[in-house]
Amino acid sequence: MKALKIIFSIALIGLIFGGCAYNFIVEEDIIDPGDPDAPEVSFSSQIVPIFSSKCTSCHYTGNQMPDLTPDNAYNSLNSSRYVNTSSPESSLIYTKPSPTGSHVQYSEAEAALVLTWITQGAQNN
């Protein structure tokens, strides 16, 4: 009887610990584009990597405009067609790949970074 209790206890403990699982989910920090105290968004270190991972398979030199390769992205975007600093939410570089659009999509955090960069004046920094 004592052996049965020990076996049952070990099996129960095994089921309890075996049933536990932890999914390592890394939450993205989402910056508030409307926050005047938001940290400055860097085009070269924060925006260009978004374009490189999401956009340059189509938007590269000699293919579809704008050219979003790291060397040409800023000059290609530097027009009122793609970036509208007076109305950042209407900027094509923000609205076309929005998280709800049908084009290649930004994540919520990426969209917030792009919008914050435009809101902060779309600097080549």
C-alpha cells in the first residue's frame, strides 16, 4: 500500500510539472507617436531595418518605387508623395503597409515607429 502511494505521488507530481508550459513571448514596446516626449526615432538605425526586412524584396534600385534599399531610402522618400510631415497619418509610407492594409504589413510597433519618425520631422538621422 505504501509503495502504491509513492508511485501515485510521483505520477501526480509528474503530471503537474509535465503539464506546465511557458511560451516565451517577447512583447514589442510600442512608442506613442503623439507623445511629445517620445525618444527621437533614428532613420538609419530604426526605420531602415524595417524597410530592409519588409520592403526591399520589391522596392529596390531599378524595380518598384520608392527605392527602399538602405543607401537610397531617404532620398527616395524625400517627397510629399510618400512623407507628409504636416499630416503624418496620411503619409503613404505609413498608410500603405499599415497593420490593417493589404500590402506587406508593418507590425503595430513598426507602424508606430514610422509614424513617430514622420511626426518628428522625418529627419535623415
